[in-house]
Amino acid sequence: MKDNFSKQSDKYFKFRTGYPAELFTLIGKLTRSKINCWDCATGNGQLAGELSGSFENVYATDISSNQISQAFKSTNIHYSVQPAEQTNFEDDLFDLVVVGQAIHWFEFEKFYSEVRRTCKPGALLIVIGYGNPKIDPNIDPVLDHFYKNIVGPFWDTERKYIDEEYKTIPFPFEEIKHTEFSITCDWTLEHFIEYINTWSGVKHYINRNGVNPVNEVNDILKSKWHKKIKKVEFSLLLRIGKVK
């Protein structure tokens, strides 16, 4: 798994979006037992923090110790630095495995083998993600141009799975149908720009060229961001499967 997020992990914690309350209501309804949960590639612990209120134990892993150092803390969240594909967890431990905005980085078959090994019969695997946000007809074309044409050549190949809304990832589990969700945030322009700065494509561009490509669209965004606070909406990408 690539580690694109250890640097500036504090910004990732501050400026990435969270997940809607309706998602956790659904998770609560679908999970029969709420003893042990694995939040794989936990990042800054957003999912772990939400799930810690429902599960006795949340085991949260990531390959980035920097991310974990910034993560939400709770007495029943157990953090460890481990890859998704090989962990030290015992067999038949988990009632639920969740992956937030990360499965596209995994070696799929190795990860799925680890999920099968560590999950109890009847456990669920829930894969969550989100693509590019929508704001309004004035700003959306600017963001689309920036995403495709300015930083487009600098995205990792795995980004295609986000663009394809996780519909093309291998998912060899009995799938559970669900309602569609979205993530809605009230952001200032400054927050939105900092969010863009967390993109791995932006980081790759800076590493290659020595300048920040966000500077190319700063003034344009300022001229079109007419209100102090704007609604920023992300479509939630969601796959839910029965493991055993």
C-alpha cells in the first residue's frame, strides 16, 4: 500500500470531510454483534471515533504512524501500525471491517484473504469513499479543469477506482443493497483550498515541479466564491458485503 498521507497529516485531520450520521445508523442496523470492529487504513481516526460509541472495541490500523498520532483518541480504540494485507489479529475476531477512502490503494486479493481470516461468520465488510465535490455551476467547472487537466497527469493509477465510483473494484462478497448517501459540508473558501491541498495528486505535482498548482486557481475561486460559507456536497461511495 502506498503512503501518500504521512506528510502534513495534521492538515488531513483538519480539512478532510467526515461521514454522514445516516451512514452510522445504517451500520448499526446491519451489524448483528457489536463487540469487535476493524477500521482498516484509519487515517485520522474519523470512522474509528464514530464507531467507538457503538462497538466494545475498535481496532484501527494504518501504515502511517504520523496519521495515527493525529487520530481521534478513546479508551476503546486500539491503534496499531499495520498494513491492510497482513495483520497480527487472531482468526474470527471481527464483527465488522470498514475501510474509508482507502481500498483503492490495497492489494485486493491479499486484503480480502485477511478479511476472511479475521472475521466472524456473518461479519460485514463495508467500503466507503467519496469523489470530487459539487458546489455550484460557477465553481464546479473550475474544479473539474483543475482535477483533470492541471493535476490529472499526477494522480496515481489507483485513483481511477474513485473516478469509477468504486463500481469496478473486485468485491467477491454477497452484496447488500443500500440507500444512497451524500456528505454535505459548510465550508469557507479557505477550508476548501486547504482540502484541495491534501490531494495526493497535488502533492505529486509539487514534488515534480517545485510549485503548488493550487496557486493557479486561487484567484479564480476567490472571484466565484461569493458567499463566506458554501455548501460542498460529496456523493458517498459505498459497498457492503457479507464476509462469511
